[in-house]
Amino acid sequence: MVQKVVQWIQRHGSEIGIPVIIIILNFLVKIWFIDSRDIAMDEPFTLFYSQSGLHSIFSILPSENNPPLYFILMHYWIKIAGISAFAVRFPAFLFSVTTALVMYETGRRFFTWRVGLLASGLYTFSNYHLLFAHEARVYAFFTLMAALSMFFFLCLYQGKHKIRDMILMTLTNLVLVYAHFFGFFMILIQMLGVIMIKVLRGNILKMTFLSAGLTLVGFMPYLGIGLSRFTSSAGGTWVQKPVFSDLYTMLWRYCNAPVVTVVFLLVIAVGGIAYFVNKKAINHFNPNSGVILIWFLFPFLFMFGISFFLPVFLDRYTVFISLPFYFIVALSLNHVFQRKWIREFMALSLILMMIITFTPNVDNKRRLKELVRKTNSLKREKTMVVLCPEWLKYGYAYHAEPEIFSDFNHFQYRLRQAGIYPANQLTELDTGLVNQARNVVYIEEWSVIADREGNIGKYLLSHFSEHQSWHVYESFIITDFRK
């Protein structure tokens, strides 16, 4: 009986045992500190509009840089779970855990289980991906959909059920582009794959292009808004133009630390050389490896290059590119070492490097609770709280006035009733109220983005005789102007 159990484990361990371990490991690693950091950055904006009705969600889309799907998902989730930090981050946590499983299954099915395990392990202990698992935003969901899209694409080539796989790929891509505009990169990658790789071109070119066409047709209702957002972004965004060192810095984000990045790049370089000097490897070219390489190189270099004209080379925008990077590291290791035990030892070493540099309590570098506590200590009988830029109102209200934050229909009115005045420009402030105030607590977070000349600060300096400033980690400045 025991012998049969052992034999069953040996036969099915890579199909059942390892996936179960991956799920448990990711669950334990990522659930631990899920609500330890403040709801901050773009999370409050997502929650504020997600809690509203669908009509309100669709009303913001002409000025919103993301398609509506994640807002809709969060809308129904909030109805069930509420808006606590744990509740609103739980879906992203689940999406991140599932992505690790898809990574392993992709490696196991189209390469070897060892490749899948290594790629999934690198992903599991990535600080970069843990941050998205602890953020109530679209990026963990976007990553999962990108992983599934590539899985079904590779199934389309190697699987026996091409119609089924094409339908699944099409549906996944449709979800992908309704989750984030950069989902179209996955479609372009798949089209490039069938054009550039001969064996794919001869097998699935028509089905790939048909899938792309069907996805575009499904996106037609939103295409006008998507083009509008692109043209408005072409006029300039807050994202800065890159420098060439950003190519390395981006990889550093994927790898936790500089020393890990250098080791991974060395593995890739040596693995690439070993591959090209091995005639046997070249003669037995695996088209799946070519697809993975295109998945990484095309968007990585394209997004970097185009950012000199339209800056988009931002860490969260490249989240779907990190997945093939982990696969490339895993595949390169196979070409560096021929002996199986050495490969397995090195694979374990690479995962240990990620574990050693892993931070379970990853920092989103925002301290909104501390900001609120300090502001409350400065309030007097007639105090105005001025927020710049105006979108700070969402995060501030979430922590300072949760009842006001939840009152979508009367939000702006109740903020003013509470003495909170968001403004991007001096012209948006009621100067009569400023003159009547005993003191003004002015809160800034990169206010130069909205008030480039600093007119709000200048006006307050000219109308109050005393002022004192404090910094709240990482980017908040509080200034108390007093008469």
C-alpha cells in the first residue's frame, strides 16, 4: 500500500503535489501583512468610485486612464466585503496567488516542471509583485490575465483542442483589454510570435489573427474612449522621460536587489552563449522559448523607446513583462549546466537569493494615518485644511472622515462642511474663507504637478504671519499657517 502511494506521488507530484505547495506557500507569504500599510496612492480613488453606482463609474471613464472592468469587479466585491484594507486588497491577493500557479503550469506543460517551479518561485518571492498583491488596484488582476493569455496561446499551438483554446484565449484577451489598455500588448506579442516563428506561422497564424480580430470587435464599444485617452496622454503626463539606466533599474525591481539582478543577468548571458554554441540545441529549437523571448523583449524595449516621446516606462505598467523575465532566467539555467543535480542546486540558489532579499511587509511608502494624526493635532476652532493636489481628498477622507468617504453623493459638500478644501490652483480656493480662518493646515503631495507656480503656498505666506512645516514619510508636507 505504501509503495503504491509513493509511486502515485512520483507519477503525479509535478501535476498535483507541487501546485498545492505553490498555492499554500503563496497564501502564507502574501496574506501575512496584507493590511499593514495604509490605503494610499491610487487605492482610495479606486475604492471611492467603485463603491458608487455603475452610472457613476461609467461617468468617470472619459477622464480615467483605465478601462472599467476592475471598477465593476470592486463595486460588487465592496457590496459584499466592505472597504476595510483587508477586504479591498483580498481580491488582488487571490489574483497574485493564482498567477504563481499559472506560472508553474505554463513552465511544466510547455518546458519542464523544473522550469515552471523556478519561474514560479522567483515570482512568489518578488517584492515587486507582493506590492501589487497588497494593493487594491488592477495590476495583480492584469498580471494574472496576461499569464493566462500566454498559457492559452501556447496551448493553441501544442494542444489538441484548438477551437476551445482559441475561444479561451480570445475571452481572456477581451477581459485583459477591458482591465488595462496595455493588455493590447499581449495581443501584439502573440501576433508577432506567429509572424516571426516559422512553425507557429504554419500552424496557428489564421487562428491567432482571428482571435485578435474578435477581441478588437469586442472592444469596439470602448474604442472611442480608449483612443481619446491615448491622444490626451500624448500631450504629456506626470511620468518622466527615461534615461538608459532605467533599463537596469526596471530589472532591479523584478529581482529585489542589485546583486540578485546581476546574477540573473549573468545566468541569462551565459545561458544565451551556451545555447548559440550548441548546434544540437539550435537544431531542436523550441518555439515556446521564442514566444517567451518576444513576450519580454518587444514590450520592454518598445515601451522604453517610445517613452522618450510618450513616457510610459513605469514599473506598474511593465508588470506583465516581468513574468517572461523569470521564465528566461529559468530557461537560461538549463543551457548553462548540463548536469541535472547542478541545475537543481543553482535553481534552489536563485530562489534562496530572492527569499533572502524578500520583504514580507513590503512598504508602499505612504503614511496617511500619520498625516491625519498630525493634522488633527494642529486643528483649532476655525481651521481650514487645504489639500493639493485635489485628488488627495480621497486618501485623506478615507482615513480622517470614513463616513464622508462612504457618502458618494454628498462627498464634496460634506468635505467643505468638515473644513476640508481640495484645490489644484489658487483660483479654486475661497479666499474669503481663508481670511476668516484662524489657521490653515496646508497639505501637499507633489503639489508642483497641479500648482506649478506654487501660488497657493505664496498666498498663504502673504496672509499669515507665522508658519511651521513638517514632513511625513515619504512625500507629504504639512504646513500650519497661523495668524
